[in-house]
Amino acid sequence: MSDPSTLAGTVIRIIAAGFLGGLAVFNASFAGHVVFGWPERQFNTFPDEPRTKQFLADQKLPPGIYNVPHFVMNGPKEEQEARQKAYDDAYRQGPAAILIMQPTGQDPMTGQTLANEFGTNVAGCLLAAWIVSLLSPTRSFATRLFVVVAISLFGWISIVVSYGIWYRFPFLFVLDELFNHLFEGVVAGLVIATLVRGTKPASSSP
């Protein structure tokens, strides 16, 4: 059985790594977005923004995600082939777009949004620290660091790259997000790899 004191020490290290790693990631994220502009520098503006804003206001759209052309997923099955062809034709003809309508009357950044972001950073680092704690205790600092970076890269590949494939997010946007994920993964990994080591395997009974 595992030594209770060793187990308690591991839990404390995981919690400390989660909090301090989350704090490090929060600051790295600030640097990535504000200092380096990843990926905000890839956002474009409309040539006539006032007219565009007025057009959107006239639509009275509730907050949500909208796509043009729109494809109805839950229509009658016997009409699916015709719907798919109509959608494909409209998509090829263009223009095609994805629009995110955000709530109005709110500040873009508040103390609550910052707290929520910090909370998610801590949650992610807690998960990464727990995974690192499952490694063999003989694993090196570099290996523990690589594991955290690999976790971050998995998120980029499975989410951001997929958005580039299916939703046509621009290549430079996807690339900037890679920079963000690598930067935050390395920063978190340095903290976690320093504080958390693999747990000793339980001794087997004779």
C-alpha cells in the first residue's frame, strides 16, 4: 500500500503545481495575447464597420453562432441528398461565413471574465499535474516537462487544427494558436515538472 504521508505530499504538490502553474499560464496568456498579439493580429475589420453594425443590429439576432450558407442537419432523411447538394452549391458560390453574435450591453473584459480564465488555467494545470504524478519516479525533469507540453499540443491539434480543417479558420490564426499553446505549455510544464514527480510504485506483498 502507498504510504499515507507520501500520498498526502503528492496531493499537496499537485495542488500547489495546479495553482502556481495556473498563475504562470494566466500571465503567459496575457503576454501571448496582449504583447505578441496571438491570434488577435489575424482578426480583420469590415471596410464599412458602421454599416455592418447597423445591418447586424437590424437583424435582432440573439447571441449565438450563425453560418452562411446554413445547412439543416435534422430535416427529413429523404430530403438529405437534395439539401446537401443545395448547401454544397451555395458554399462553392459564396460568400460563406461563420458569425458569432456576442451579448450586448456588457464590457468586453471584467473581473469575472478574468477570474473565470484564471480558474480554467488552474483546472488545466491541476489535470496536467495529476497526469505527471502518474509517471514513474525515475522519469527526468525533461520528460515531465515534455508531457505537459504534449498535453497542450493535443488540445491545439484536436481543437484548433480541426477548426482550420472544417471551419476554414485561416492558417495564420491556427499558427498563432500553436505559438500560444507551446508558450503556455512550456511555462506550465516548467512549474509542474519542478513541483511534481512520479509516484513510487506500491511495493508488492511477498
